[in-house]
Amino acid sequence: MAAGQRPVLALDIGGTKLAVAVVTEDGRTHAYLIEPTRREEGPGAVIGRLFAMGQRAIEDAALGPVAAVGISCGGPLDAVSGVLLSPLHLPGWIGVPIVDMAQAEFGVPAVLENDATAAVLAEHRYGIARGADVALYLTISTGVGGGAIMHGRLHRGAAGNGGEFGHIMVRPGGRLCMCGRFGCLEGYASGTSIAVRATEAVAASDGSSALAALPTIRGEDVSAAARAGDPVAVAVWEETVAVLGQAITDLVNTFEPNVVVLGGGVTRSGNQLLDPVRAVVRRDAMPPAAAAARVELAALGDEVCVVGAAALAFDRISESADV
């Protein structure tokens, strides 16, 4: 930590889990805490627990008071006004003024950003995309989000919600997505979709799949069963990586990135996901983009969104100091 620079508090609001940490300017996390989101409780209860986790992290880190709060969450959101408009992974969260709430709770400035946008900044500043001129990030978790660095700078789009790579159309007229359209990438590659498609496949099978014995099928159950050669799981997994590879190929052809970074819970499957996706991109992307673009797993792992939220908070401090 630079002399005199106070750390920041980072909060990440996911559809499955809440994560918080105190982060120093070198990108290191301290007192990293996670809890289930339990989104069915509604925004008031969830945010109350999130802020309590933040206070606990500040105390546990023992680095003194924080200078700012960075918040990452899936969109749609309004980063300028600090409001969660209607996040797809948090049904019923409409117009939540999360920045004002955080500033009142912690008594310091706060900043809000899309979680995947925060993640691409984290990987560009501290991780596998460091120094890249053009970098893309896909978070593959409860949903599928995206973020981009263009010519060394964050890409936010005209209204601040650019980079929604999870809503690229991959199967016109296909599965219903949480956004209301049919056939989005999120409807085929997210952990939620993997679990739902496997559950449907088991119901339509002869019952011999190992997944049939589980009371509830999760995405990680499908990847594990696919590794073991379970035919139902293999079919679901092969569709997942094929569709993801096709979407990334289109992104590579469109943006010619130096690197495409994959993060989120589904990527805990490691090379089981990465190798076939890379193979599709190498086979189908147009030269010279195919040769130039690396496809990599996030170096910061599960902490990528909190580190990104912290990076944005440090940027806000720096901008305020320059005024």
C-alpha cells in the first residue's frame, strides 16, 4: 500500500453469493468474506447483511478506516446515479439507490459499476490481461456478463451498460433468457442454464444417469458427471462449451482482442471448459484475429469482482483529488 493511501472496501452483489473485502492499492484483498445472497429475502434484508459483512471486514482487516466503497453488481444499473435499475439476477430489485445507502452506512464516497466491467478492470490492472490494449471479459456464473477494455480504457457504452456479452443471440428462437428474449448465450452457458438443461435431460432419459439420484442438480454436478463420462451430463456440457466457443469466436472476430478472460463459478471446471472453447476459437475465428487472441481463465479467481470494485473506488479517489 502506498504511503498514506488508505484502503477501500469492496462489495460484490451476486445472484448466488455476496462477497466483500478490504483491498489495498496493490490489489491485495484482506478479510475476504462470502455469504449466500438469499435473494428471495428482498433488497432490504440482503443489503443489510451485505453492509454488516462490510463492517466486519473493516474490523477484521485491522487496516484502519477505509477511504471509499466500491460496489459491483450485474445490470441493468445506472453507475452515474448509483442506482440498481433492475438487475436480471436479482428479481424485484427495482430502482435501489445502493450508492446513497452505502455512503450513509460507511460515511465515505461510494461508486457502483457492472460486475463484469469491474472484473475486466481488475484483470487488466492486476491479472492475466495486464498491459493488453484490447481485453474482453466474460463472467460465467448465475448469469453471463461481460466487460471490455478498449485501447487501454474501460468501455461502458453510451448509456453505461455496454458489454452485455451474455445477451448475444446464439440460438434464435431458443431457450428463454432472464432478459425476456429467446436464444441468448446466457440461456445456454450460465451455471443456472446448465443445471436446468441437465434436469430436463435427466427427466427425458431412461433414469440411468448418475444425476438422477440428486435431489437438486447444480452446474458443478453436471461438470463433475461429464468428467466421469455420464452420457447425459456429457451431452449438456458439450452443448455448453460449443455455444460458448461460438459466441467468443464472434467476439474475437468483432473486436480482435489481445485476450479474452473467462471468470465466474462455471470456470472452476478449469481446462474442462477452457480447452474445448479454445479449440472452437482457433478453428473458427478469422485470421489474423484467431492467432492474436488468447483465451484465458481469470487470474484473480473468485475475488476478481471485489478487486475490480476496489480499483474503481481507487480511481474515484484519484479523480476527486485531481479536481
